[in-house]
Amino acid sequence: MRTTSLLLTSLLTATVPALHTTAATPSVTNGPDETGRGATLTGTVLDRTGQPVEGVLVTVADRSATTDARGSFRLYGLPAGEATVAVTGLSTKPQTQTLTLQSGQSYTLRFTLEEALRELAGITVAAKATRYAPEVDGTTVTAGKKNEIIQLDKLDANLVVNSARQVFAKVPGITVWESDGSGQQINVASRGLSPNRSWEFNTRQNGMDISSDPFGYPEAYYNPPLEAVDRIQIIRGGGSLQYGPQFGGMLNYELKHGPRDKKIEFETSNSVGNNGLVGTYNSLGGTVGKVSYFGYYQQRLGGGWRDNSEFNIRNAHVNVQFQATSKLRLGAEISHLGYEIQQPGGLTDAQFYNGNVRNSSRGRNWFSTPWTIPAFTADYQFSERTRLSLKTFGLLGERNSIGLASSVGVDKPDAVNPATGQPANRQLDRDRYRNLGSELRLLTDYGLLGQQHTLAAGVRVAAANLGRRQQGKGDTGSDFNLDLQAARYGRDLSFRTRNYAAFVENIFRLGSRFTFTPGVRYEVIDNEGRGYLSLNADGSENQIKQDSRRRVFLYGAGAELRVTDQTNLYANYSRAFRPVTFGDLTPPATSDVIDPNLKDARGYNAEVGYRGTWGKVLTFDVDAFWLNYDNRIGTIRRLVPGSTTQTQQLRTNIGTSVHKGVEAYVELDVLHALTQNFELPHLDVFVSSALVDARYTRLLTTTLANGGIQEGDLKDNRVEYAPKYTHRVGATFAHKGLSATAQLTRVSSVFADANNTVAANAAATTGRVPGYSVTDLSATYRFAKRFTVRGGLNNVFDKNYFTRRSGGYPGPGLLPADGRTWFASVGVKL
């Protein structure tokens, strides 16, 4: 392994006197409300310096809202009677205010918070790590939609290597591919969709695109380090109306921000683990006058659990916000990722079951995706009712790989050529991404027919440019080297995407308990492909020219009924689509043909569920869903037009799949439920389960038989990588400053191909992927107000299992998940 130096940040210690806190009394004003039914509550939350506080939770019974960048919150349709308004946030003194609400009245509150560093040695800290969003979350409408918010600071999880199966444990139905021990690539999906680089989600950071190209190449090679993430927002299929593709919905990583009541705050966390894991996370943030800032640097490196799995990953981010006026807030941010990861390749089934699963026959495969995401934001608050938000973002990224060609079976070692005394030249593939986009969103409240309603509308303009050079001749060495050893690449393509979109969604409030939220979205997508697919022996080019322009109209509606003060029924139907990708527009060989009438995959998501809380001890969300995925794209064989004997491969729309099932999340505070003594420690037990039946209702196939083409249909076959069940159960014990979590994950077997092949082939690219169970333990201890110690043991019983088979890079072959690993971290916040 190469030796790489890492400068660990020294662990700083300091003694800070306790801050004096006083109970702040909110100011209350009330007046006539346009609704005429139900009460309306709006207001602001400020810190002791008068600056707005973003991200604190304001709750009234089961209704909640999160303050925006201006510290504003709003709640509608509250029932008449005595109500307690609670304001809670990280490192702030919780506050409550009781008032009597009257139907048809509006109330405006203002809270001034004091910092309250918790004396964790003397109290028990426990909070639910997963919840669902209020009706409006920032400028996002979530009313009537299946959604989850994961609060990462409340998790006991291995955030050092982005342990997805722990982070997403309480989100039912999330499928995780575990084939990257470095944690750099988070591969997740839901409802039986493919987890490949989360490409069935519309993946974002701070509400902005981070994938290679959402419409041409939606793979998410970048995700932020989870140590730097404040929360993860997930909206299932209903997110398509506000954010466009994909069928899985929207997955948004929201980064941390600097405090508004400090000029400077420093946080550091330094970690070690087995297999040479070393990591450091350091952040600096604060507010000076009208300027708030936040930045972090994170680095982790290690040798990996398998042989030939070395990694060195570096992340950096800076965010600056300027309160230009009382109404206008401007921001700029930039995120950068740089890394080199060695990829050990796959194994055959014989190697996995009869050999050492940590072995690797690929010592010269490397992967790197340098990624830079600049962004500018502007938020203008016209009034308490109306807000305008502008986000402009870009991408300067690359995808680089060098290694043995994936066409070489994993059963064939990377050996020295006897004739030359050298290993074979490696294959070099390089992508370059240059993207620019802008989204403008309006959120406004208005009165109509005696009710208060909310309108969300927006427009999007985006351009993406991809340069793809593949099949290049690399060197014969073993280090990471991107120098081309020939005059030209074997393939050189350029793709362009232009996207224009507009959407409108409206929350209609019908009384104090029912909302109806219809919406529409219109997309224009323009794809263009140019370049050469291959070179002939004389150096001439086999050029391609692909153009596609489509218009997509999406529509849907959601409804939500508050059954009790703490529970609600919700239902949603939303059209969705998955765009034709650049891979779909690129024929694998010069003799292959792309259908000129190739269509985007289209369909819909439908769901109905019941969610809420009971007392202070039970949280739940149970739903049933139906996902229709039509116009799936694949390859069949046909006769060459005009010939009765010659055949060719045709890439076209070949089928439909239907995914249906039940998702359930239940969490119970057992000790408090049994005793009603809330002075006792917490023992929270959770179950997160999904039962999924994902099958093809039509999937055309063709085979050559008896000198002709025989058509077939894989109807009723299971969709590949769609587990019949995914169960995660666990328990968290919390007392004073200690929190510890045990978690068991159990996933059914899946098929790696649509043919539902059971027996693996020699290359291990097809065949059944067996089910598995894996156990994780993790703990957090906070003490002396500012210090945190974390640790964990992943795959406690050292189970051997794998979650995927790969037909190409980073395989081929089956890709084992990590065996038993551990980590330990020490952190301080000053």
C-alpha cells in the first residue's frame, strides 16, 4: 500500500463559563384571520442578538414547522382551544408558551432564544432521529406526501465512512448496495428500484443538483461527508412534481451551518479504525454582523477491508451568507471533493464460498471523481406570507478510471505477458462534466373563500455538457496514472443537455383538518450526442449523431386528513418519469441501432398511509404503495431492415414493471410507556420494514433459434435487485450523556438479472444474490458540555455476504461487503 501522510488536528480543550439564561417571554399579537375556520399561527425566532435562528422546530400538538433562514415559521388550521407552543433547537434553551386559540383568528409570536449548553452529565438526552416534515419545509411542499427527515446529530452511526445501512435504518424500504468500504459512493434506492449510485433518486445538496447530469447521466458520484450533514430530506415519488425525475423521488443532503449567536465556533472530530482507517473532520463557523459563515475540511484514508482497497478522500466546503437588508439575504458556497480509490474487482462464486473473500485479483484498478460544486443563492421575503428563492449552481467534475478492462473475466488473473515481461496495458476512461443551472421558487400564502392556502411555483433552466473519452490505452503500471499512452482514445463522445421546466403546487386547506394539494410540472428536455464510437484499422472514425427533444407533462395530487391531534392520514398520486440517458443513446457496437422513437420511461407513484405519534412514547408511519414503471428501456434482436437473414441489436422500449408493497416504521419508548415515569432512562425500540412485490408485467425478449428470431416475454419475473423484504430492527438506550444503539438488518435474496437466473455463471455476473443478516453496534458519550466520544462495531458477527453482482466496472463479478470493522472518534466543539 502506498503511504500517505495525514496531519491530524490536535484535540483542543478549554473551559468555558456557563452562560446565564433567562426564560424569554414571546410577544403575542392577534387579529382577524382570513380563514374563518381554524387558527393561524405565524412568527419569528431570534437569538439574543436579534439575528434570526434557522432550523429550530416549532410544534403545537402534532403539528410542526421548521424556521427558515429568516427565523420565520407558520402553522395553519390549528384547532380551537388551549395550545402549547414549543420551540426546540440544538444548543438552545427550549421554550414553551401556552395560549388559547380561537377559530378564525391569527396569532403572531416572537421568541428570543438563549444558548443553553446542556449539562449532559446530569440529564438524559434522547430524541427521535427520524421524523416527517411539516406541510411546508422551506419552499418545499410536503403536505400529503410520504417523506422522512433524518437528523444526523441524533444518530448513533458510523458517519466516518458514511454507513448507509445505519443512517437510513429508520426509513422503511431503503435498499443499500454495500460494495464500497470507503463510503464514498452511497448507493440507495426505495420500492424495488436500482440502488446504482442512487440514480433512481433526484439527488441534491442544499436543494441543488449534484449528480453528473440529472437528465442524461443521473449517477451520483458525489455525496457530502455525513459528518458535515445536518439532515437528510427524502420525499418519495411525490417529489417528482417539484423536482422532476426520478421514480424514487428526491434525496437532499442539507449541510450544517455556523451558529448565529457566536462570532466563531470550532468543531473537530478525529477518528481511527481497523484496516488503517484514519479520519479528521474540522469545521469553523459563526456570525459577524450581517455575515454568517461556515466551512469544513474532512479527510479519511485507509487500506480497506479487502486487498487492493486503498482510499484517500478529501472534502472541503465554504458557505457565506450576507443579510443585505431585512428582506434580502444573499449567499455563496462551494464544495470540493478529491479522492483516489483502489478498486479490488469482483470474485467468482467459487472464490467467495471456497476461498478468502478478502482476496483480490485486481491490484491495478483505480477510480477518481474530482467534483466541484459552486452555488449562489438569493432569498427575498416580500412579507410574512410571500418568499422568493433563487438558487444558481454549477458543476465542474470528472469521472476517471484506469484498470484492467471489465471485459476480462474476474476468473482470469491480471498476469504478466510472457512475451513482454510486462502486465497488459490498462484501459483508461475519462468523463468531464460542465453544468450550470438555476431554479427560482415562489412560496406565498393567500386567502380564498374564507380559507388560508399556500401556493408554491417555480421555474428551472439548466445546461449540462459531458465529454466522454473511453477505451484509451493506459500504462502497464500499478499506481493511479491518467496519462494516455496512444495518440487517441478508442471512443470520444460529447453530449449536451438543455432543460427547461416549470411547476405549480397548491395546498388547499378545507377546514382545520383536511388539505388537498394538486400540482403540475412541465419539462422540456433537449439531448444531443456527437463524436465517434470506435476507430477503424485505418484510423477513420465510426461517428454517431443522436438527437432527442421531448416534452413531459407531469401531474398529481396529495391529500392529508388530521385524524387526531397527533395522527394523520395521507394519500398521494404523482406521475413520474426517468429520462433517456446518454448510455441509452449510445450503441454498444457500430452494428447496433438506437430506436429513433425511443421514449422516456414513464409511470406513476401512488401511496396511502397513516402516521403520527401517541403520547410521548410512540412514533409510527405505515403506508401502502403502488409504483408503475412503463416504457422500460432494453435491447432486443431484430432483422436488419430489408434483409431476411441478417440481424442487429435494437435498443428500444421493451416493457413495464409494477412495484407494490407495504412500508412500516414504528418506534416505542418502552420504559416510559410501561411506567409513565419520564425521569427514567430511555429505551427506544424500533422496527423499520418493507414488503415489496416488484414484477414485470411485460418484458420483451428475443433469441436466435432455428435460423430465425423467437420472441419471448418475461412477464411475472421479479425485477432485479428488488428484495421481497427488508427488515431493520433495533434499540437505543439513552441515559444522561450516554446513547447506545444495536441494529439488525435482514434482507431477502434478489436476482441479478431480469431472467431471474438462479445458478451463477462463470464470471459471477448473473445469478441469485442470497439474503443476509448483519448486526451493528454503536455508541455516543457526551460529557463536560463540549466533548463527544463515539465508537462502533459494524458487522458484529463477521458475516460474509454480498449485495450485488457487476457486469462491468468496478467488477466484473460479485462484490463482497465488508466483514467486521470498528471505529472510534473523539470530538470537541468550542
